[in-house]
Amino acid sequence: MIEFGSTSAVPVTILTGFLGAGKTTLLNRILTGNHGLRVAVLVNDFGSINVDADLVVGVEDDVMSLANGCVCCSIRDDLIETVEAVLARPERPEYILLEASGVSDPSSIAMTFTDQRFRDMIRLDSIMCLVDAEQVFAAPEQMELKLRQIAFSDMVVLNKVDLVNRETVQKVHEWLGSRFRRYRLVEAVDADVPLDILLSVGRFSAEQLDADVPDHVHDSGCGCPEHSHHHDHAAQFSTTMFRSDLPVTLSGLREAIKELPGEVYRIKGFVFSEEAPEHRIVVQVVGKRIDIARDKKWGSRKPETRLVAIGAPGAVSEDTLRRVFLEVA
């Protein structure tokens, strides 16, 4: 039996990763990005003074500080109370971002966001783990924590790759591959990753899928310093669309998504399903996380499946998507 999520639930992204990996930099990139979302930010610092919260830019009134402990354990109740307060605001946020402490265990935080009391109010969208390419093998006594942060994430952002050579990057890939059967990894400089990969929402509608899908081009109006834009996203990421008017089984769809290459980072779109043929099904995939929610009825629109896949250049072709997804039709 397929359990559908709620399309009205506020999505939550958790930013995790060991100390100094670049979580606050990534958070600021999201906040200054051109997504048009009303974002609430929760920042957790292990110390009694939340330094990270002071480094968050642009949304001072919407930053909630969680200091003097970890939200994964000692101040978990504070996290619950804060989430409830955020959701009770007159202007409800459209997205919640939590920057976890660098020493926190994301599995415990995830349990909080999947608490029964929040059902249909929020949904855990993704857990992003930042890894410092230069320091990944430093502090070996903390390696177990680093591995747990990676293991419970949906996507790994290997940050600061400009500070190491390709041999070191390859060593990290081999190290991860020896410990995790399947993982999604994006390389980055200064935590510069396209918003379409980081967020599975935004101003996303069926109408957006009517247009041709271009390769990603860097948006110079994101508010980040110009000097940080020294590489082109179009050279690192590509988009591919799949369309079909044949109904698919949602269980088969899940399996098909799991079989796609690890270089496919995001999938989003609408599905014409056998289980609920009168309703369009919203599919959001971030890394390993697959979210399926029943949306409104098709109405006058023709039922069809429209999915956009975002990944590394050449990671997946339109023919490959068609072959994989038509197998479950």
C-alpha cells in the first residue's frame, strides 16, 4: 500500500556535517538565492553563544537560535517547541532550514521532524551533509561521527575541492565507496551548489514543465559575491526530461528511481499513476530521499507523467529515463 504525503506540509532541510565543513556558507547561499520562498531558519550551536546564527545573512527576523546543546539530544525539546512556534506564525514559512551543530547526529534530528505530532504539517525534505575535502581524514577520533553524518544524509556535498588535488578527491570517493553501497555526491567550491539540487520545492508547478528544459546556467543575481562564481554550473550539471501518457505503478516508480546512477541528484515532477489515476502525483527526489504526495485532480489537464532529472553531465539521457520508467508503465 502506498502512503501519500501532504502537498501542503512545510518542507524541512537539515544541513549537517562536521565542524568547519561549510554549513553556514551553504545556508547563506540558499537564503540569498533566487527562489522566492519565505524561509524560517533554525541554527544550532553546541556552545552557549550561537556564533553561527550571527553569521546568517538577510533574514534576521526569521532566524531562531538554538544554543547551549545539541538538537539531537540535550535540547531536543527546545527544537520541538521552536518548530511549533514557527508553524504557528501568522505568516507561515514555506520552507524550514535547520543548520545542525557540527557534532550532532542527524538521525536523532530526523526522528524529531518525523514525530507524529507534525504529521501533515511538515515533511523532512532532505538531509544534506557537507564534507570538507581538505579535512575529511583529520580528527580520526571523530571518524565514527563523520561516517554517521554521511550515512544518514540523502546527499553529500564534498566542499572545498579547490583546496586539494584530484588524487585526494578520488581518494574520498574510494573511501566513501568502500563504506556505502549507494550514495549521492556533489563536488563544490565555497558550497556553491544549484538551488534546484538543494531544494525540492520552489515555485514549482505543472506549467513549468510545459517549457523546454534548458541546462542549468548560473544565476549571477543570487546575491553571492561575484568573485565566488569562478565556475559554471552548466559545465557541472545538466537536466533531462521524461514524459509519458502511460500510467505507472508507484511502487515500480520507486524501484526505478533507486536504480538510476548515483550522479542523478534530483528528480521532480508529476506522475500519472495506476493507484490514483484521477489525481496527479507529485514526486520529489533529493539524493536518496523519495517523496510521493497526492495532489489535486487533473481536471481539464491531460493526465501524463512529466519528470525532470538533474545530474552530472551525461549521467542520464532521455533515452535512459524512458527505458527505465517505461519498464514500470
